[in-house]
Amino acid sequence: MSLKDQLIHNVHKDEHGHAHNKISVVGVGAVGMACAISILMRDLADELALVDVVEDKLRGEMLDLQHGSLFLRTPKITSGKDYSVTAHSKLVIVTAGARQQEGESRLNLVQRNVNIFKFIIPNVVKYSPDCKLLIVSNPVDILTYVAWKISGFPKHRVIGSGCNLDSARFRHLMGERLGIHPLSCHGWIVGEHGDSSVPVWSGVNVAGVSLKALHPELGTDADKEHWKEVHKQVVDSAYEVIKLKGYTSWAIGLSVADLAETIMKNLRRVHPISTVVKGMHGIKGSFIIFLLIDFSFFFFSPTYTPNPFSHFSKYFWY
């Protein structure tokens, strides 16, 4: 009898034999690992699986995380090039794809990443047919649509990280201007993640106090305080970080963990994400745009003045 058998006697056998709250991350680049560590620090899963095509780096990242297991509450961290390692995942986060280069728009990444998704998504579906898909790879709105089409999943089970990070950047920059913590600054960025996003100035407030009511020119060309520059900073944020360090990672990792927490715990929080919205807000095409949603997957239809959704037809394909 082995030492383990002498020490431990199982009084109950797990009928399922697999994790109940498993999260898998596809892609262990800078973004994937930022997502992984952010998820681990929030204790969101009882198993974390990592997948990548670069086997040495993949194993190295897994070992590095495993060596810190004493400081975490996730009992099992695994990795593999074969997608069987992702089996029985509750949530699969896809970060894999070609990296955005300095000065490159997210839309230029489309074809390269679509080809990658044609391999990834069928393998995820094969081993975790009941999972939810959270797409992070850019251009996220288009790739969320691609993932939805390839997977054959219902639309409520395939979402993109959307404008969750854009809105976080917006609130951070508001807070910097006003000298107030971002948690007390409220505002939404809607539309396509990144270059074509739309700030909803009518909804911007601090602790419930409307900034538009105090400063009617807010966000307009007549605004002498130039608040439109805040949105421009949001749009330029990723490009600035890429220019300085070569890639973005930590902010998107934290944003994804925020979304993952809402999904895994069904917190019913509202987030700006990418999803299929055919038939909503007068939209007739089957494509991905922003929508406020809580992750019990009920759509929340806000009323804004003016309506930011009127801008979308010039940004998206029908």
C-alpha cells in the first residue's frame, strides 16, 4: 500500500470525476496569462486549464502558476496543446490570435484571426459543448460573431469582452480629471470596441449627479473644457500602451476576470459587451454590437438621449 493510500481513504467517489467550475484560457500570450492570473486571484474556478500551440512556453507558464499554488485557492492548474485538457469547462476564454502591431487597427487583424478561430472553436465545442464562450481576441466584435457562427451555440452563450475595458478606461480618466475614485464615476462607452466606440455623455454622472446637467456642453464641440478629449484618450489608450511596452495585457486581463466573475457567480451585474442584437433597437442585420447585459443573459435595453444606437449603421456590416 502506497503512502498516499495509507494516509487518505476516500469515503465517497465523485460520480462526475471532473471539475464543477472549470475555466479554460486559450492562448498563453501576455493577454491570456493576465486573464489567468486575474481569474486565479479572484478564486473563480476549481480548475484552470491553459491551451496554446507553443508547448514549451505553455508548460513553463503552467509550472510557474503551479509553484504559487500555496497562495491561491484553485486546486488544479493544467495545460496542454490538445484541447481535451479543456473538457467540461463552464467558461472558455479565447485570447489566442495574431498580436496587434503598433499603429495597426483592430480591423486589419480580421482575416488572420478568423483563420485561427476556424481551428480553435470546433475543438472547444467538441470537449465543452455546454460551455459559455468569452471572446477577447481582436477585433473582438467581429470575432465574437465568427465564434458564434462556427460554434452553433445559442447567441446568449457566445459573448465578447466588448466595451467593458473601454468603459473602465473612460471612468478612470473621468476620475483623474475630477480627483474622484473611478468607482464613483459612472459612464458608458458603447458600440465597437476601440476606434469607433461611442461615449454616452447623457449618462455620465458622479454619485448620481449628472455632469451633463451641470455642464450642458459636455462632450460637444462647444465644450470649453474639451471633455471629448477624454473619449479620444480612451480610443488611443491601447495604441499608447502598445507603443510604450509592445502590447496591452494587465487592464484587459482584469476586465476579463470581472466578466468571468459575473458569469461564474451569476451576479446579475450589467456590463457593456459584444453580442448578437438582431431585432433590437431597430437593427435588422445579424451582427455583433454593444449591448448592456447581465449574465443571467437577459438583455437590458437602456433609454439614452440622444440615442447612441443611431450611429451604429455606419460602423457595422449588415
